[in-house]
Amino acid sequence: MQKYQERLYWHIRRMVFDHEDANDVIQNTFIKVYRNIS
């Protein structure tokens, strides 16, 4: 996940201007990915 986190953060940050909101979106995204992998 760390491999993609920074790149994904800046991509989301262009759409969501608040740092905390961007982190929330990333966290929710990784949770969905983790749940759907197994």
C-alpha cells in the first residue's frame, strides 16, 4: 500500500482540497481494496 499511497494522495488532493479529507478518502479506498482482495 505504501507503494501507491503518495501517488494516490496527490491525485485525490487535486479533487479534495483539504488534507484530512484526502486522507479519509485514501483510507476508505484502501479498506475497500483490502476487503475485495480476499
